[in-house]
Amino acid sequence: MSERELISIGEARRLVAHLMRRDPYIYWVDFLFSAALGWGGFCFAVLAPFPSVGFFLALAVAALAFYRAAIFIHELSHFRPGEFPLFRMAWNALIGIPLLVPSFMYDGVHNDHHKPDVYGTGEDGEYLPFALHRPVEMILFILSALLIPLLFAIRFLLLAPLSWIIPPLRPIVWARASSLVIDPAYVRSPHAIRSDPNWRVQEVAATLWAWLVVLLVWQGMVPGKAVAVWYATAVIVFLLNALRTLAAHAYRNAPDHVMSREEQFLDSVDVPGHRLLTTLWAPVGLRYHATHHLFPSMPYHGLGEAHRILKARFPEAYTRMTRPSLRMALVQIWREARTRQGQLEEAGRGA
């Protein structure tokens, strides 16, 4: 059976059409609770003695809650222009600006990831063919999370104000330092803005926030420990997201190959996993990533039910793109990369 015959997109759409409506109540309650829990854990960690059990528990709570709240940036990128404007403002005020990841850094960029002629190619900033590369590249990708918060701090503390003063620097900062992607060679298009027309306000706000924190710490009004906790929390968030990202796709596509929509679906991964534990590392519906790629505009609260309906109707397709756990998803891509590397080395020796 060919990949195109494994699933009917039209039939799948009809089966889950009733799950396409966003529920504002779910969005607000989920996000505000996560943000409040994150800031509560953060404050407790700053006040708790280090090292202590209370400190590490608070840090873990802050990181997991901030991670869930931050992942709503993915939902924002799929909102229609002008949809839920107050929610976007609240997200940026409570999470995006304080964590130095305003929503404009994902808006437009992620939408390209879902374009049929961009997904999995060299133009897709959210895709690297890890399964075709050396396994060590996955380790380096995960370890890069240790530096990402520092790079974001530099972006808003230094690069943003410098680009306002030095106009020729502006397009460089936009193209190379304004995107939440996994490909370091990614160059952002000058027009890569979809739903964030006020992105300049977000950039100014993040810059002012960063400098305000520096000033308050310098004046002794905020303890330096708060910055250390912020950095540790951000590192944990990006580590979790790096692991989730590695489990989100099979990453087998060569950069010069344009995949069909069915191929994109089968190259993506659902990890239903444990109802509680899986939502900690893949929150806000991202454990159903393949189903999301079938219907990018479906709200996160409908993806679980869509997965169950479509798995029952297209069992062979869902068997191929479903992994039982994060560990198994990572083991599979690691084994494929090792096998590929072994084949290349053997071919090199034969030559």
C-alpha cells in the first residue's frame, strides 16, 4: 500500500470537523493558571535558601508551569489575524516579554513550517534531518539549550538597541536573530509576519524589560539570585522543548525533497503516552504533533479526540507515526542516525 493510500485527508477532515472551534474559556483558564503557578514557583525559588529541597521543588514547578504557559506561543502562531487579541497581549505581558521570547519571534516562522512546499526542506527553520546526520548532532542540539537564554538576553539587551541606532544592522538582526527555530543557518524573510502587526512594540517592551532588570539588580533592588533562577528556569524550559522537538518528527527528509501532505503527516509523530507525564514534556496538545500537522488550525484541546477518532479509522497510518513514549521516540531516531552513519562509513571504506 502506498503512503498516499494510508489516509484520506478529505475523509479525515470530515470526521473531525466538529473539533475545529476554539474555546476561549479553556485557553484563558489553562494559560492563566500555568502562568500564575510559574510565577509563584519562581518567587518561592528566589526566596528559598539555596541549596534546599524547597528551592529545587519550587524551581521544578516554575520550569514546568512556565514551559506549559510558554508553549501557548505555538497556538498564537495559528490564530487568524486579529483573533483573540487580548489573549495575545496577556501572553506577551505575562510570559513572552519576561522570558524574552515575544510572540513575533515565532509568528510567521512557524507558519512556513506548515507550508506544503516548505516543510522538511532547506527553507524550513524548524526541521533538520537528524536521522540522516551523525547522532552527536542531536546531543549538541540538546546542549544548545544551555546557551539559548544568554543569546536571547544579548539579542534584546544589545542587538535590538544597536539596530535602532545603526540602520544597516537592522535587517541582519531581523534575518538572523529574530526567530525561534532549530536550524542555525535559517534566514528569516523580511515579510515573515502574519498575525503580529505590533511586533515592534513587543521588541521595545522586551528590550526595556531586560534593561530594567539589569538596572534593578545593579541598584540592589532585585537580588542577583532572581536572575540566576530566571536563567536556570529558562534552561530547563529549553531543554524540555529540545527533547520534545526531537520527538516531534522522524527527520528523515533530505533538504531538496518536497514532501506530499501525506508524507509530511507520516514524517511527524504522535506520542499519546501517559495522560499526566506526557503532558509535562509535550504540553498544550503537542504530544499529538502528527495530528496537528494534518489540521494546523485545530485548537489544542481538540487534538486528543481527533487522534482517537482518526486512529480508529486509519489504524495502519497511525501505527506508523505513533510512538509509545518519549524514550522510544528518541531511541528510534538515534538508532536510525547510527545506522545511517554506519552505512556511510562502510561505503567510505569500500570506496
